[in-house]
Amino acid sequence: MNFCTKCGGQNAANSVVCAFCANPMSGANPSINHNTGTSHGGNNFGGGYPPFGQPSGNQGGFGYPPPSGPQPSKGLGITGFVLGLIGVIVMCCGIGPLLGIPAIICSALQLKKNKTSLAIAGLILGILAVSLGALLALFFWPAFIEGFIEGWNEAMNAARMLR
């Protein structure tokens, strides 16, 4: 048995290349193996592939490293983006800031874990929904209060007339 100098994989004695990483075995002649009539170490798998059913050493393949654990979640970033987008759309109804604040919170939590483009967009949209909602409230709040007071006074005058 030969061991690969690159990955340490155990290979057959007549292997020309490593079955795990396709690295040429030291001292091997890459010409045709006259014992089996095939090239690349006596198997018909094109050199670096193990026989069917046997695991290869590196599961990454094609020069990429193998996957390293679970991928980070992007749920908070997506939630922040959706809340911010809906908050900007319905801002004129007065509920934009109510959706913008959770959008800011979710996006900020996602940015703490890992930066995603949706979390950044959600943060921007959440800030936009809150700030534009506050500006609309500043402009329309006096008119709303005036209308409320006017309606209150009319209701009280109507109640006095009923007595």
C-alpha cells in the first residue's frame, strides 16, 4: 500500500495517482500500466476517483474546499427586508413606523451575525419607513388634532341640544 504525500490517502501499490486527491504518487510512472492495460493506476475511473461506493477523501471537488459546517441563517435579514419594504409601501396609511421599527431590529440582529445584502437593505428600508412616517406625522398631526377637536366639540354641542 502507498500513501499519498499530499492528502495521506491510502492507495493501491500500483497507483499512479492518488485515488482521493488525484495527486501523482511519488516514484510512479504515469505511462500505461502494462498489468491491466489501463492508465492512471489500473482503474478505469480516470485517475483520482475511488471505486463506486467508497468515500473520497475530499468532498469539496473541483478545487473547492469541503463544506465547513452549517451555513449561517439569513432569516432575520429576510424578515427585516420584508418588513421594511411593506413599511415603506404602507407608510402613507400611518403604519409604516410600526413595521419599520421591527425591520430595523431584525436587520440589525442579522448584521451582528453576518452581513447579508438583504439585512442591509432591510435596515435602510426600516430607517426610511420610520423617518418618512415621522415626517408625515409632523405635517399631518396638527390637522388630525384640529379635526379631532372640531369633531369632539360638534359631538358635545349635539349632546347638549338633546337635553
